[in-house]
Amino acid sequence: MPKDDDEPPSVSQQLFATFADAKPQSTHDLFTMIQRCIGVGTFGRVRVAEVSSVKDEHHQPVVIAIKIMKKTELVRLKQVEHVKNEVHILQAIDHPFIATLYHSFMDDRNLYLLQEFVPGGQLYRLIGHNQRLPNNSARFYAAQVVMAMQYLHGEHIIYRDLNPENVLLDEQGYVKLVDFGFAKRINLDDISAKTWTLCGTPEYLAPEIIQSKGHSKEVDWWALGILMHEMLAGFPPYYDRPVQ
């Protein structure tokens, strides 16, 4: 169906427009922090904020997630290029099952990624709460991950960090992939093209990553198989209890 020229801009379009021309020193004025912390990582934390100038369908300020990373930690841990790569990839992609990056900026201390807020939490927590998922639920989530992976591979991007902590669920229960720090562009039209970085979540690593044989998009499908096993069984296939 052709788009109506008079159709109002979507919330995402309004957010992109709000931040598009903002100067770094004034970007802080465009949002208000409303929750101290919803997640903590190696380099920083994730907080929730409201953008009062943009309203949702209930005429309330739109809520976004803000990933705040300490610049000193990024430099100390030699992650500057990884973060730059993550931002460049997220700016270039657009898919309903991938969390949207609206804007990024920095000040004297931190780098900020302003992203889509996904309120349903991690798939990891859902699996843990239920111990295992019903077949239909596992198929439902797996199918969405497949579509996201097909899209990324079509854009010559390998995700390389599929695990249930990086699969979030929105308010309607649909999947949103997050954390593209290990994602990499590679010419997937060339079947001989490989990348060699050892990265990812240990239980989800394909053999060719562990053995340093070079890897390509196949590692994402391996990780999907591990994820499906964890959804159905409650734990990954190559798993043992910690030794006391």
C-alpha cells in the first residue's frame, strides 16, 4: 500500500529529527533521566530517559535507553575501535527485530548511545524464570532471530554475539537484538572471506572461532542452534555445573 503523504512522522522519525542537528553540548537538554540504572557493563551503564518534545501514541513523552560509556575505560581496555564499529553498523541498519540507534554523542567524560528502549527484558531472564520455554514460544523467538540474521547477512554483517542476554523483548513480546560490539562487515559474496577475531560468548562459540580457523556468517547459525537448545532445555548443550 502506498504511503499517504499526509501521514504523520513515526516516533522513530521524530526522534531522529530531534537529535539530528543537536550540538553535543546541548544534547543533554533534549532528554531527562528518569531511572538511575537498568544495566551495567564493562565500560559503563544503561539508563532510561524521557524525550519530552516527542510524544507516544498515549501522548506521553517517549522513553529511550541511553548507554553511557566512560571514555577512559574505552581507551584503557582498547575498545575505542570496537565502539566506533558498533555505532557505524547501527547507524547503517534498520530492521524491526534490531533495536534502533537514534543518536550518539560525547562530552568530556562519556560516550552516549541513545537507543530504542525495550521494556520486556532479556530472553535470558524469561528462560531462567520458566526453566525452559514451550516449543511454540521457542519457534516464535527463533523465527524472528532468523529474520534478523538474514537481514544482517544480506547487509554483509556478521553479528558474532548471539546469546539470550543480547535478545531483548519489547512490550508486545517481539525480539530486539542489541549489543553490536562484536559485529563486523565482511564481503559475504566471497565464500573464501574470513575474519579471525576470537570474540563472543564462550558457550555460544562455533568450533572454527575456538580453533582460530577463520570464520564467517556460519558462526551466527551455530549460535542460533545453541540458543534454540537453551530455550527448549533451559541450558546450553555444552554445559556443566561449576566445580566447588
